[in-house]
Amino acid sequence: MLSLYACDNNEDEIESLPLVAINSDTLVGEWKLVESKVSSGGQVSWSPVSQSYTIKFLADATFIKNDGNCERGTYRVVAHPEYEAKQMIELTYSCEVDQAIYPDNKSYWGVEALNDRYLVYHPTYKGPICTEGCSYKFKKQ
């Protein structure tokens, strides 16, 4: 099940775009983090990020990002092990990362929405998970 979240100033624009299948072809390109939604238990809305970064998903199933952590690796679209209908993006980092946060050098993005202009995900399954919920919105560059 995919849910579409949007901020007030471009909600109509995002909702008018069709959702596309989550696969390597639809992910390829450069995506910039533009907004986040992090809950501390109450109602939350999208907020502009104070520190942005980009992630490039390349056609050869590798990624490059510039967030100051391990910035290269491979990706693939996988089924969620607990929810068959959900898909995730599995990132495998090419350098050693904190195993308490990223077991086996991997992180998983649960994709909430994807179209030709926006990618919305939340951390899921293994790796950092927001206790009260969080989502991150990227805009295709």
C-alpha cells in the first residue's frame, strides 16, 4: 500500500502526478532532500530541511550521496520481509558503517510515494527507525 504525503504549498502538484512502480528504472537520477516530517508524539507536518543532501541512483545499481556518511554503495528494490505488498530500497554501503545502526552495512527505505518528481520514504525494518515516525521527501533534480 502506498500513501502519498505532501506539504501544503505543493500538495495539489504532488497528488496530481501518477504514482509509478518502484524499480531501478524509476529510481535512476539525482534526488535532493527538501523536506522532513519527524514526530515526537504529536501532530506533524512537512518542514523544510536545514541540511539537505542529494542521492544519485545510477543505472548500474550503484548510488552516490553527499550526506557526510559512507557515500557510495549499491542499491536494489526488495520486498519487505514482513509485509509482502510493500517494497523497500535496500542500500548496501561500500565502506564500514556503524553496525548498531546499519547491520551488515545496509539500510532500508520504505517507499511511501514515488512519481517522476518526488520520492517519499521512511526508515524501516533494519537500521535507524524513528520511534514516533518520520518521513523524508526528495525532489528529482
